[in-house]
Amino acid sequence: MGELLVIVVSSREAAEEVLKTHDAIFCSRPQMETIRSVRRRGSDIAFAPYGNEWRQLRKICILELLSRKRVQSFRAIQEEEDLLVAGTDTVLTIIDWAMAELMRNPLVMSRAQSEVRRVFVEQMKVTEEGLKKLSYLHWVIKETLRLHAPGPLLIPRESQETCRVMGYDVPKGTIVLVNAWAISRDPEYWDEPETFKPERFESDTRDFRGHDFEFTPFGAGRRMCPGMSFALASVELALANLLFHFDWNLPDVVDANELDMAKAMGFMCRRKAELWLKPIVRVPFASEN
Ligand code: HEM
């Protein structure tokens, strides 16, 4: 790319070599002008080069900000605030895509809503405890992450030494883009890859926790997303609330099959068109109780 040496990783095998076998070599981030301009005051984690500063920041992030205990301490507030506490772009992007897919797939929407309503009907509100019982909603989120990972090329890596990947010599300083978007839609690894089919995860145990290299929306290895648990908890809570309290319709002029699913250009994979939906308050179940 211009004067920069860049390789694009587009298979599970190559992703495993970069993110696992040679993770210690590919765990830095390139410091091009665009990335320098994104880094604020030179003290962020995501774009920091590998080294002591990154290690310290990551430690603080994991122990102080995103530990299970700390995330749980936010939970009571999250439950009380209904649902839009998912204060990051990535999380909102996933909620947006998930709702669009649910609108295009009414049977999936109906199965997800039945599950959420069955689990929370007694408490009449969505609670953290009950979220663990939502297996179908969890598959919906997995399938959304498979098809619409917010970072389709993850975050660029840079090699700290020369090494061999898939039999090729990769010089020190090469930028590596992992094309997670292409890999998680590759028919070699996925049955009906373009179809939104949460049911696939009923028998398919592949997960996004950094061990299955055909499914890496959160990356893998040393630079894997430390916000994964927080993000999942936020998405689950928001979607469970949206499905528990409301039925959803598209505006009259829009046919579900025609819903615009185009992606906007950019670092993050957002929907190009805004998603307009009509909520109908559904809980308390006035007609049933
Ligand atoms: C659905 C939501 C999210 C997705 C799909 C996502 C995905 C990613 C990916 C692909 C990476 C790069 C991993 C790699 O290079 O192997 C990353 C890094 C990172 N993410 Fe996330 N992320 C999400 C939400 C969050 C949230 C909510 C937070 C914080 C609250 C967060 C904090 C970070 C940080 C700090 C890094 C940089 C880690 C490092 O370079 O050491 N992410 N994320």
C-alpha cells in the first residue's frame, strides 16, 4: 500500500499463524501518520506499540476498568437505566445490526422474543441473573458478530521481527491486516455463510473467544479485545430489554426483504442507512394477564 509493506490475512490457517503461533512477533501496532493522529496524547492502548507503556495500560484496563467484578458493579446501574448504557460505538453498532437482522428474519425475532419473555415474565423486568438462561439470544449475538463484526480488519498489527508465515518470509515492520470479515463468511468454514442463522450454533461449538481462527471478531492473542465481556454483557442487556418490552415494526413503506443492509465505508463497519423502527409497548402483557 503506497510505500508500506502490508499483508492481508484471509484464511483461518494464516490467521492462526499470525494471532497465535507468531503472536509475540505480530503484537505491535504500526505507527503511521493516520494512526498517530487517532492516538490522543500518545497514551491509548489500542494503537500503542508493544512495550512497557502498553503493558501498563493494559494491566490497568483489565484489572481496574474491565474486570468481572468491576463490570458487575456497573450492572445494577445498567439494569436500572433501561438499556442504552452501552456507551461505545462498537456495542451500539452490534445492537443496530442485530435489530436489522431480527427485522429481516421474523421467525428468529419471534423465537428470541419468546425466550426473553419466558425467562423474565415473573420478574417483569430483565435481570442479570436471567441473562444466563438466554441461549438463543446468545446465538443471535454470535451470528451478528460473525456477519457484522464492527472491525472487519481487526486493528492493524505490525511484525517486530522477520518471520515465516504460510511458507512466506515476512520482513520486520510489515503491517498485517486480518480480514476477519472474509474469513467469517468463507464457505470453506461456514455452511450457508451469507445466511443469518443463529440456530447454527446449537450444534456448532465454535466461539469468538480467541481459539477458533475462522471467527475472531474480538481478535486473539496478546492484543485481543479486553472489553469483550463488557461488550457482550452490554449487548445482551440492551437486546433483552428491547425484545422484552416492545414489539417492533418497520415503517409502512419498508418491506423487510428490502431492508437496506449496506455497510458504510470506514474503519468501523456501521450500517450505511439509519434503522428506523416503530416500537409497540408489549410488557406488561396487558392482553394476557
Ligand atoms: C462488540 C464490541 C467489540 C468488538 C467486536 C471489539 C473488537 C476489538 C478488536 C477486533 C480489537 C483488536 C484485537 C486484536 O488486535 O487482536 C479490539 C481491541 C480493543 N478493544 Fe475492543 N471490541 C468491542 C468492544 C470493546 C469495548 C466495549 C471496550 C472497552 C470498554 C473495548 C476495548 C478495547 C481495547 C482497549 C482494545 C485494544 C487492546 C490492545 O491493543 O491491547 N472493546 N477490540
